[in-house]
Amino acid sequence: MNILLSEIRTSLTDLDSGLRGALNITDSMELLALQLSRNLVPGSWEKYAYFSKKTLLDWFADMKDRVTQLVEWSE
């Protein structure tokens, strides 16, 4: 789960920097933006995540619930 969360954080931070002009927009950033705009789980996230056919919104809500459950369990 930590690898997935790290990938999400890194890719979104890079995309934000690219949109602000601090970084050059790469093909992977364009693909990420396209998938996010279409409410699809980005492929770069899927390779670290569990299989799901949910839309991005539902998938993200489920992931947040899983993280909450893991945090509660580990405490």
C-alpha cells in the first residue's frame, strides 16, 4: 500500500508542477491527466494496486477506506 500511495503522491505532484510550468510535461503526465479527466484509474497506479473495474472516484474512496482500516489495525 505504501508503494501505491507513494506513486500517487509523486505522479500528482509531478503533474501539478508540469501544469504550473515548473517541469516540462511528459507523455506520462499527459496520459495521467487524460485518465484523470476520464474518471479512469491511471495505469501507473493500477500496477501497484488491487484489481478493480471501478471508476476512479469509487476506486479512490475504496482505497481511502482500506488505508483507514490498515491504520486502525496497526494501532
